[in-house]
Amino acid sequence: MIRHLVGHLKASTRIRGLDTLCFCMGEALHTMLYLAAETAASADVNAYELLLGLTSDNGKLMESARNSYLQKEQNGSSEAKAALLLLTNYFQRAVWLLHRWTQYGAEKLSAANVRPPIFEERYFSVEPSVCLIETLSGGW
């Protein structure tokens, strides 16, 4: 799913009016994934709490982004409107998925005082953010 979001972000940067939104979504996603990978590596309860805050419900934010674009681009193409809806929906799902993963990791950490399941032997030789991206997108 994250792979699809990234693909759509790249493709949608060419659509007038969506370039800034695509850039911001890409940066936000990168930041959250990097922080998630670092959180998994640290097994720090405070880091999980920070990530839980960052990935909390952002439905109002996405609705605001949709409405803002639609007001500015009232005569925008149907392609742009469809891309906007697709991007914001994928982004919401990605953030929701990260939030659920973070909740699970925090619960496991506090219950057993162990590292979350993402921290397995097969991940040690790979960059943490790559591991998390691959895991969340079903690549492994």
C-alpha cells in the first residue's frame, strides 16, 4: 500500500496544483517512517508515545487539504480531483497503519519489556526505514 502511495505521489507531481501537496505528503511519510524505524530500534516507550501522537487521527487534516485544493481549483480537471482523492485516502491509510503498528509495538514493549516483532534477525543488515517500509507494504 505504501508502495502505491509513493508511486501515485511521484505521478501526481505533474498535475497542476498537486505538486506542493505531493511534496508535503512525501516528506511527512518519510519522516514518520524514519521515526518508526528508529523507534523500533530504540525500544523506547517515549519514542512510541511521540509516534502515536504524530500518527493520531488526521482525517480532519486530509479533509481540509481536499477542500482547500477544490476551492482553489474549481475548474480543475477530473484527473486532478481523482488523484487528490486517491492520494489523501492512501496517505490516511498509511498513517493509520503506522499508528496501529505503533500501538502494537508500544503494547508489546510495556507488557513484556521486549523489543517489538519488527526487530528480528533478518533486519539487522538493512537500513531500518527500508525494513519498516518493506514490512508495512507486505514486501517481506
